[in-house]
Amino acid sequence: MDTTGLQRISECEWRIPASGKMRVPAVIYATEALIVDMDEKVREQIVNVATLPGIVSAAYCMPDAHWGYGFPIGGVAAFDPDEGGVISAGGVGFDVSCGVRTLYTGLTVAEIEAKKAELADALFRSVPAGLGSRGSIHLDVKAMRVMLDGGARWAVDQGFGREEDLEFVEERGRMAGARPDKVSDQAIKRQQDEMGTLGSGNHYLEVQRVAEVYDEDTARVFRLARDEAVVSIHCGSRGLGHQIGTEYLREMAVSAARYGIDLPDRELACAPIASEVGQSYLGAMRAAINCALANRQIITHLVREAFASVFPGVELPLVFDVSHNTCKVERHNVDGKPRALYVHRKGATRAFGPGHAELPAAYRETGQPVIIGGTMGTASHVLVGTGESEALAFSSSCHGAGRSMSRHEALKRWQGKQIVEGLAEQGVIIRSRSYRGVAEEAPGAYKDVDAVAEAAHASGLSRRVAKLTPLVCIKG
Amino acid sequence: MEPQTLLSGRWEHFPHGADIGVRGIAPTLAGAFEQAALALTAIVIDPADLDGDEQVEIDCEAPDAELLLVDWLNAIVYEMATRRLIFGRFEVETDGNRLRAKAFGRPMDADQLELAVEPKGATYTALSVARGEDGVWTAQCVVDV
């Protein structure tokens, strides 16, 4: 992105003043190098978001922002229903509540290394990954609707995991206000055989080394110790979320004119929060959040079974579970006044600061763990929410490395087999059903995740706690 | 995988920051829709590698040709996901508002086929259905994967 026309507020904060149809300014949190690396479409999209009715304060881009659908991926925007605010299916995305869950193993890297190949095989057998793989769980329509209301809470009740897991999942594992009756038969049919599956694309299951600790006190609370191993699971609401996104995007695109909404881009399709379409989508989207939370809970159970076969007695408690494609109602102080806002995070992570009432007691003093997923060849990061983040971007931070290159270009540059062999030489075991899928997800196709985490830290959106590097990657 | 050139048209992929653009090019609107569908399959696997005689009928209706293209591609995504089929050939009839089609394919067996990535849904990004000055139709959009 060309920085012409951007006002530099600080090292990592840039502003596009409101002009034309923009109702609020747009704010980008990133270093100059990250901005220069962003597609020009990011500017166009965040400016378009700033034109939507009822938007509050500003439209925000996180440091990992890239070209998305209507909203940039890495976009954050809050809307006030009392000011004609809207809800946007494109502002949430197709993979509703895609997110990352990290588990504590209590094992040292040396212990993992001694049985790494055996562990990789056990995980690859246990967790269905990639297109065409099937889970062992089939839910009938009635069970699907119960699951869509219950989320991870439902999964624990079915025997997938433990009661104490729920404390460390956003919304305590169950998103309130879900309306399974607003989820179509088609969306349900698409999901009936997909519970407990990882999916494909950028989804993964990794065993990771805690390679660096930046904040010892917070890391201790999160149970992250240097040279110990953790497990991270990145996936979402699978076919159900995709179908809900597809159906409501179309419905909102067709009905926008009826609600007097002038869409600068069809992909920004949205509806007034108070409208029938808006309320239906809200209920269906919340059901999809529950689907994603249940899915990650089932996968957690499968991961525990695989670990138990290699390391008997290992319990794998949760560090935390974050979602990064959501719209949630949250209370935020705006100009000194508390307001209930509909906060869209499209490829952005909630990052509540210390003292927030919704945090588990164990993290009330530190703030929320913010888990930033990386690539199979680089690193992931754990950060922590800050008090200042609410004023910066409604308590939000980045979600991943963010692509810097299209899949098209990645396929031209790399071959999957070479990537797998090269990473094996570096000590990273990859298990995948598709070399082409690996090539499309080549580490070089992503931004520098360390630079993204540093920008999130420098801007105050969240504070770095630890860096995780891959030991084993089950690639979706 | 290189784009395929066929007598009745051709398909290609075009770049998008995070995902994949699909484009069908053909002398007729129906042909462009068939080729765009092949480009969708090619996200998963080279359609030239596919055989199979399982047949699925798809009907769509939309206010305009662009929405019809998205509906058509999303209908294929849905059939792929729920029937676990992958399609290597399409026969389309359309007037730009209504579409009737047959998709021919085979089971999506991960043990027999190397399947790359799952299409989540067709989007309105870079969406266009147009006839050029040379009379050739192009139908395209970005697919989220």
C-alpha cells in the first residue's frame, strides 16, 4: 500500500481522515514496512467499511491486514444499534468463529523429541485433516440443533473433554443467543459428518516449542515455560459456517437496497441490526460460533487420546481458546460513556485487558491470552490484552501472520515435497494428505509473523508474552 | 497445474491476496459458466485427471447473471460437500437469470485422489459476468478457501 494520504500518528498508528462518504476515519496499526507490504485493496476496503451506517469511532486494521471480502481480513468495526448500526456477514467471514486453541502439555521439548515421529503419526491418525477426510462422528438433525445451542458445553456433556476446559474458552464455551432455527437445513446437512475435523487450507494442528519468553510473569500465569511444549489447534465452524456465510451474504446483498443502505461494494452486504435479516443472521452466526467451539473441543479430546497413546498420563489442560471471525455484543467506553456495541472482528482477536469481568479468574489480573497463529515453518505468538487496547480498537489485536502472496503465486514458486523435506531438515515434521496444499501454504507466502507480533506490541494492542515454534504440524 | 484450453472455452485462476480467483472464458454464457465450474474444481484437483459417471442436477435462479454465477458455484460447493463428489464435467443451460445444469463426477476419496484445498464458498469479490467486444463471455469471481 502506498502511504500517500495516510497521516502518521505514531510509529505504528496511521490514520485516513474521514472524507467523502466516510462516516468515521480509518486507522491502521502497523509499521511502515508492514503497510508497504499490504495490498492497495486493504485501503479501499477499510475506507468502504468506514462508510457503513452506525459505525462508531473508526474502522480499524490490525497489523496483519490483507485483502478480504468487503472487510479486509484483519479488520475491526463496531456498530451502535441505536444509531442505525448494521451487522455484516462479510464482516464476520465464511469460517465463522475460526480460531486457535492452545493446550499445555507439561512435557519438555526433549521429551517430545524422543518420540516426535510416533506422536506425529498418532495425531495424524487421530484427527481427520484435509479435504475428503471424514470424522467418526455423525449427528442427526436433532442432535445438530442441540449442539448449535450448546457449543463446547455440549461437547463436554457428550464426553469430549472436561468441565474445567470451559473456563478457558471465550463465552465459557457456549455463545448465548444462538438461534439454531435460523440455520438452514442445507447448512446442517453440510456439517453432519464434519464434527471433529480440522478442515483444509490454513488450518492446522501443531505441537510447538516455547522458544522465547518475553514476559516471564505473564508467561508463568499462562503456563508457558521456555523449552516446554504446547499444542495449538487452528480451525473453525467448517461447512456449517461456510453455508451460513454464503446464504446470509446473498440475502443481505439483495435486501440492502430495501433498507436504504448504499453499498460501495456488494461484498460489504449488511443489514440493520434491528431488522429481521439482521436478527436472523445474528442468531445463525452465534449458532455457528457454538459449532466452532464444539469442533475445537472434540478435536481437543482426539488430541488428548493421541497424546495418551504416546505419553500416558499427560492431561493437556487448556491455556485458552480464542475466536477471530465473529461479531459480538460488548460494552465499551466511547468518549467516557459505556455503550453496547456490535463489534465485528474479521481476522482479528478479542484482546480484553486486565480486570475485565468476562475473563477467567486465573487471567483476571493479566488480561486475555491473544494467540497469533503462524506458519508451519516460522512461529506463532502468545500476547496478552492490554488496558489501552479498548481505546485503540475496541480491545482487539491481530490473528495471524496474514498472507503476503496469493496461492496462485505460491504454487508457481514452491513444491510441497521440497517444503516438507526442507522443514524435516530443520526438525519440523509435517503430516499432510496434499503436497499441493502444503505448497499453497508455504511459509514464504506469509508476512513475517514476528514483525506482526512486534507491531501489535509496539502499538499497544496487546503485549508480547511468548514465541512458539513448530515441532510437528498436521496440515489441514 | 496449467489452465486448460478447450475447443468450447477455457478456464484459468487469477490471484487474490488470501484465496483464489476462478475465471471461465467461452463463446457462450453457458460455456463460460461451465468453464468457471471447472476452474472451481481445479482449486481441489486438476479436472483433466477426473473421470466418473455420477450425475447431479443443479437448478439456480437469480436477479442477474453475476448473482447467478455465485449461486451456481455455491451450489457446486454444496453438492461437493454433502455428496462428497468431485466434478470433472458440466453441462449448463442458462439465460442469465435461470440455470439448469448437470454435473458429472466421482467420489471424493482422499485415499485415491490428492485433494488440495476445500472451497468454502464463492464470493462477490472481483465478481463479473460480461461479454467482450469480440463476443467472448467471461465469468469470474474469487472463491474463499
